[in-house]
Amino acid sequence: MTPLQLEEHVSLRPYNTFGLDVRARYFARFASVEELRQLLARPEVQGTEKLILGGGSNVLFTQDFAGVVLKNEIKGLEIISQNTDLEVDTALLRAGAGESWHGLVEYALDQNLSGIENLSLIPGTVGAAPLQNIGAYGAELRDTFERLEALETASGQLRVFGKDECGFGYRESVFKGPLKNQFIVTAVVLRLHRTARPNVRYGALTETLADLGIEGDPTPRDVSRAVVHIRRSKLPDPAEIGNAGSFFKNPELSQAKFDQLQSQYPDLPGYPVPGGVKVPAGWLIERAGFKGQRRGEGPGTHGVHDRQALVLVNHGGATGPELRALAEEIIGAVRQQFGVELHPEVNIL
Ligand code: FAD
Ligand code: EPU
């Protein structure tokens, strides 16, 4: 058996959607749990800081990575239980953590399985999806999540986590919180529906379905098409403009704080959540004057997307520290104008 390649001083530019040119001291890929275990046993890897990388679509590198970057390429898509009992409408779909998330959505649609169509076109891998409980257009990963398999870095043991053990919240899980950097997700199992159950509660979805001429009961494929349509109209494609999606989370305010702000800003949108009101950070950032701003030399190297103020962009040539400085400036401006604290969604390294 040939040992797995452990490269040195590798540029991470192709491996992060901001397109930032930082270097990893060591870099390796793994395509199975066995390969991952072999890598973890290597002397250069043991005792060194490790970063598990999927598609690099939720990270901001602000410096070279002094440890080892392990890129997850574990593949496999399989329906592992097809309950034929007519009372039971679900099928379990197991995906290797290195599969593309959107590829999984397409696979489910091809199998006539419903439940993740609202999460179409989210970049990145299946294995990263539980880390922040990905969500969009009225759905979240946890709605269909059954369990995941993860390797404990310290012991090399595989462990199964059921939904209740993952601590899912809005863009949160135990793997971002108390268990951070302790487990490497190797597979995810979802429970999907064999009969269509489109969820079109999100306002913009209903409007877009109508605009696309889809009338009556939409199919999961229709919902996916509508989601893809909205996303392409608002969010920059990382292949063209470097970005990591929403840079900040939408803040949750107490009802009293929301009422106070709304009396000052009557058009401030808000969505009720348990214990308060969630407000769109994009609205606050736009009102603070940042939307479409460009910073840096010439026409600008980085800035705030002109169609979505929640998205920071690298127009080319930006550095991680420049993007972090812009994020900090935005946090300061929103705090000063609205008394609201913004927290990054992106993992800053
Ligand atoms: P990476 O960026 O590679 O990693 C993210 C974090 O997870 C890192 O801390 C990494 O160490 C850790 N990690 C990755 N894989 C594993 C693993 N197997 N085991 C343990 N830890 C791991 N997110 C949403 O929720 N909703 C959206 O609508 C959305 N839209 C986006 C749109 C655009 C244009 C972009 C660029 C991003 C968007 N995102 C969205 C953010 C991003 O796509 C998701 O967070 C995605 O799940 C990240 O996957 P990734 O494989 O690229 O993760
Ligand atoms: N808005 C503005 N100006 C802007 C952007 C947004 O005023 O520049 C206001 C508008 O009122 C708009 C509202 O914000 O109606 C909501 O905007 P949008 O539907 O674009 O959603 P979002 O709250 O900005 C969230 C997620 C996205 C997800 C979409 C769709 C977070 C942090 N972001 O964005 O997720 O795709 O909803 O569900 O929750 C991501 O996490 O990377 C991401 C892209």
C-alpha cells in the first residue's frame, strides 16, 4: 500500500471560495475512514493543529495555516432503507461526507425523494452541513437529519450521533460549540419523504414559483428550480466573485429592543422566533451604508455585494486581514447606529 501523500507549503487558493492565497504547512486528501486514520497516525500530523476542509465555502483565512489541512473526499450516495410499508413514507439516504451538498440534493430529486429541495445550490460538502445546520428558504438540515458518523480525532474511534446529540440551532451545532475540532464527520444519514412534501412557506418562494409560471401544487423539482432561480439572482457565484455566502448571522433581538428600533425605523423587517424577533442583518448593513461599497486599490479589491449586503466579496487581490477589517468595521457601525451586535457566521481562521 502506498502511503498517502502529505504535501508541504500548499496554496489553499483553489480550496476556499473567497479565493484567498494562503498556504498550508501540510496538506493531504482522504477518501475513506481508513485513509483518514492512516493520516492521523503520521508523525507530522500527530500533535499538529488540524483543519478539516470540505469545499472551503464557509471559511475566511486571515493567515497561513501552520498545521495540517485534511481535505475530505469521502464519496458514496446510497439509499439504505426503503420502507415499503405504505403507512411509512420515508427512506433513509446515506451520503459520504465528501460528497457535494448540491449533488446530494440532485440525487434525492432524481430518486423522487423530497425534503431537501429548499436547500438546493448551497455550496460545500455533505460533511460540513451539520456543522452549522445549513438552512435556506424555510428549511434547515435538522428537518431531515437522522444521524451522522464521525471519527474522534484523539482516539480514532467512529461514533454515531443522533439528532438529539447534535445540539442543532440556528447556524449552530455541538461540533461548532463544545465539541469543536474533536470530531471529523465521515457520513450523514437523512430521512427523506417518498411522497412530495414541498414547503413553500417562505414568501419569496411563492412569488418566484408564480413568476416561473408554476401553478397549482409545485413538485420538489419545481421548488428546487425556484430556489436556484432566487439564489442566482441575489448571491454572487464564487466561481466569479470570491465570497462565503452570508458573512454574519441574522441577529435575534428581544421584543422590547425590536419595538424600540421599529419605532425609529418603521420599515425594519422582523420575524418572530422563540424569545424574540429575528431581524435581517442585510437590512441593518444596507441602512448603515455599506451595500455595494468597494475598498482597496483602483476599482476596489474587496467590499460588500451590491445585491446582498450580508455578503462580503473579494473582487480579486484582497487579503484575509482586509476582509476581517471590513467585517469589524461593519460590526462597529451597526452597533453604533442600531445598538445591535452582529456575529460572524463564517469561520475565521
Ligand atoms: P468548509 O468551508 O470547508 O468548512 C466549514 C467549517 O466546517 C470549518 O470549520 C471546517 O473545519 C468544518 N468542517 C468541514 N467539513 C467537516 C467535517 N467533515 N467534519 C468536521 N468539520 C468539518 N450556508 C447556509 O447555511 N445556507 C445558505 O443558504 C448558504 N448559502 C451560501 C451561498 C454561497 C454563495 C456561499 C459561498 C456559501 C453559502 N453558505 C450557506 C455557507 C456554506 O456553503 C455552508 O456553510 C456549507 O455547509 C460549508 O460547506 P464546506 O464543505 O464548504 O465547509
Ligand atoms: N435585506 C436588505 N438588504 C440586503 C439584503 C437583505 O434589506 O442587502 C433584507 C430584506 O428585507 C430581505 C431580508 O433582508 O427581505 C432577507 O433577505 P434574504 O431573503 O436574502 O435572506 P437573508 O436573511 O439575508 C438568510 C440566510 C441565507 C439564506 C437566505 C434564504 C443567514 C445568515 N443567511 O439570508 O444563508 O440563503 O436567508 O433563506 O441566515 C448563508 O448562510 O451563507 C446564506 C446565504
